[in-house]
Amino acid sequence: MTSSSFEFDDEADQFYSSLEVGVTVHDSTTGDICYANEYAEDVYGYPAEKLRTIDIVDVSTDSLSKSKFIKQIRAAAAGHPQQFEWRVTRPSGEILWIEMRLSELSVEDQSYVIAVIQNIDDYKMKLRHFYLLNRIIRHNFRNKLQIVSGGFSQIDTRSNGNKVFDQMRRAIAELVRLTSWVNKITSLTGDEKNTDRVNVHTLLEAEVEKYRSNYPDINWELASENLYIDANPLLQKAFHELIDNAVRHNAHEDLAITVSASENVADQQINIQIIDTGEPIPDIEIAPLLNSDEPDQLKHGDKIGLWEVQTIVNRHQGILKLKENNAERKVIEVTLPLADPK
């Protein structure tokens, strides 16, 4: 039996079609899809007929290699169940996290692998919020409270009293600021569902012009097409943070900042880049952003703006990448799905 001729009997097909999880059946050697239920079609964004003709790894966002996937398929076929998470890109350009569980399956004495698929995008975002809030409480709050506590123990009538009070005042102000951060992060899950059709050029132009008027000594360039995305007001906050970082963390002499947006027609996406000629972003700040969701990697860093940006971008089915980070220039890229044409 070849993968193209695979089919369940009517009872089995009805059962798998009724499930509230995605189910795909794969060739145990090549990993090719032989069967997909309706839920799987919805997750991947392709009809079952199309899924049978494409390489499933081609919809990955570089988080899954072909060799690794085949290795896991064959391990599952040999009786060793596999479980992993990865991101897929739908034909619409939307990017989402899924969980895949692979197990062996025998049909009419033929060996296959059955995959159970779940959309875990909401789960990943809630987990990200938890990590971020945990980091704020465990590190930022703790550090500032230690300053306040230590300050009280040092207060006396000597000349250093004013200095101690000043440190405590700044620490308390930082705690108040951090509570605002917590409120913003927790609000990300509430406001993000209400989206409008937004012209990216208009959105970026508003931010660039605002900074151009305040920082005329910086060499500004905006190169953006009139492209449309479905977004909520939080997305403008994300671009404000990215541009603001380039302004605040670099000397303005000879600094050039370019904001560009271009269409990726093949993937139905838009690539937005913030490019500056300033200093590289320190590793301690970008490690948790690009490599891990583990909060321990954040324990020495003070900045949470990039975490907020990544969370907002992810909630818009997008990806935030650091394309370049060297002494000559930094390139931060945001990839978002294009809005449906009207």
C-alpha cells in the first residue's frame, strides 16, 4: 500500500474526523502525509489533498529540519513515541505554535506513524507571560526592595543620609514603574483580539516622524510600501519600543536609523526591519529573546521591552528576529502576515 492509496475504513474515518485535535498519518520511511482529518487541515491551513503533496517540513519556520523530522518519524515507527513543539506558517502567512505527538500505527500489516496535533499558540503566549511576570517579581522587584531595605538600615544623622534617601526614592519609583509594566503585560491577552486593517506605511511613518522631529541630529530613512495587516494598537507600541531602543541606546553622532517594510509575496507576509548603525545589543539582553523562554536566562538583565515586543508580535502570528548584530549595524526584523486583500 503506497501513501497515496492510504485510507481508513468509514468507521475509523468518521471517528478521526470527529476529534477536536488534528490527526495526520505519515509514511513511516519518508514522513509524507497519507491522511489528514479536518482539524489538521484547519491547523496547517491546507486541504488534505494539498497536505499529501507537500513536504511538511516546508511549512516550518526554521525550527524543524527534515533530517530531524525523519529521525523522529522512524523512531515512532519503531515503537518509541515522540513529542515536540514547532512553529508552522499557514498559507495566509500566519505563524503559530503546534505540539505534535508521534506514535506507531499499523494498517493492513503496513507500518505508518500517526501524529496528534494541537494548536498551542495561546498556551505558549500564556507561558511567556508567566515567565516574564516571574522574572519581574523575582529579579526586578527583589533588587529594588533590597535597596529600600538596605537604605533604611543606613539612615542616620551623618552626611550620607541624603544619598541614601535618593537611592530609596529611585528604587521606589522603579517599583511603581514595574507595576505599570505588569499591568501592560497582563493586558496583552485582553486587548489583542480586536484588530483593524492597518496600513503599515502609515503606522511606521507616524513613529518615524515623531522621532525625526525630536531627534533631528539622527539620519532617518523610511522605506515602506503601502501594505496592510490586521493589527491592534499594541502593535504600534511594539514598533515604538524598537525604534526607541535604537534612539536611547546609541550615541546620536553619525547614527543612522532606517525603517523599512516590504512584501514577501510567496509567503503572503510582510517583512519590517529597523536598522541602525549603533552599538550591538548585549548578549545578556538578546539571549532570552532569541534562544529560550527560560526565565533564568534573564536574571542578570534589566530590560523587558524586547520581551513585550516579541509577545505582541507573536500574538499577531508573527516572528521577531535579530538578523544582524555587529559593530557596523543592527537589523531587527518583524515578519507579519498580510491582511486578506479587499
